[in-house]
Amino acid sequence: MNHRLIVRRYARGLARAVDREPEFKACLEQLRALTELIKATPSLTYALTSAFIPVNQKKLMVEEILKRLDLDPRLARLVKLLTEKEKMSLLPEILDELPGVWAEEKGIEVFEIDSAVDLTEEEKTELQRTLEERWKKPVRLNFRINPEIIGGLVLKKGNVHYDVSVRGGLLKLKEIVSQR
């Protein structure tokens, strides 16, 4: 099976187990903390991902870690499953994939918003309201400041870009002029 599909399958399993956004955010933060803990400890990374360490030893280590961290039970089940299937090396990729999969499962449209300057809370709220009206479903907006943008916004949804920036307008004008 394709590596990306395996990662998405595990992420989807956790996403389906979580009903509400506050619970999801808590699970996501716990997963992030666990992933950072494992990354920060090379010996632990080796022990949990090495083919040379028996699965039973890995399970014992994971049980001890889970006792100390007091993780959400759904997240603990995921970690145990990854250990049992010898897929702990996928944990960082599952973490990266999880927000998008969760939004997809809950019917939330996710937009990446690039702007030249930080938008005010009023502007962010208005943009979210407008997009929710347009898409007729909840939206999540992830904002970034992009110094290449002169003014305006670039909205990205998946592979689709909506460029309503000054730079985008100038590029379109350049293209039109160069065709003549």
C-alpha cells in the first residue's frame, strides 16, 4: 500500500474518533508533544523505530511512556497500534496530516491565506464569514504573512490558488501585454 495512504488511514482513524474541535485540538497538542519528545531523544527514537528491537520490548516502553504522559485514550490507542504494527516512524507524518484529514472528515474547508501585512481580527472575521457564505460550509483559515505580496491576498485551497493581490494583478497585466 502507498506510504501516504497508510499515513492518511491512521490520521483518519484518529480524526473519526474525535467529535468536537476542542477535543481535537487537545489531541493534536498531545500528539505534537509526544512527537517532539521522541524526536528530542535519539535513543527513544531508535528503540521505537528499529527493526532490531522486539515488538514486545517496544510495547513495554510505550506503556511506560503512556503512563507518564496521561494521553487522551484515543491517542494512546493510536500509539499502541503504531507500536504493534511497527509504524511508529510514521508519527511525525501523521501529525502533519491530521489537521487536514480532521477538517475533511468534519466537512470544513481549509484555506491558506497569504497577505502582505497581518490582518486585523475584524478583517479575518469578515473574510471567514464571506468564505463560509460562498462555500456554504464551515471554513478554517490559516494566515501567513508573505513579504512577496505587495498588497491584497492570495487564498489557497488545496491546489487551487485565488490571487487577489497587487502582485498577482501585475503579473496578469504583464502576461496580457506580452501576448500582444
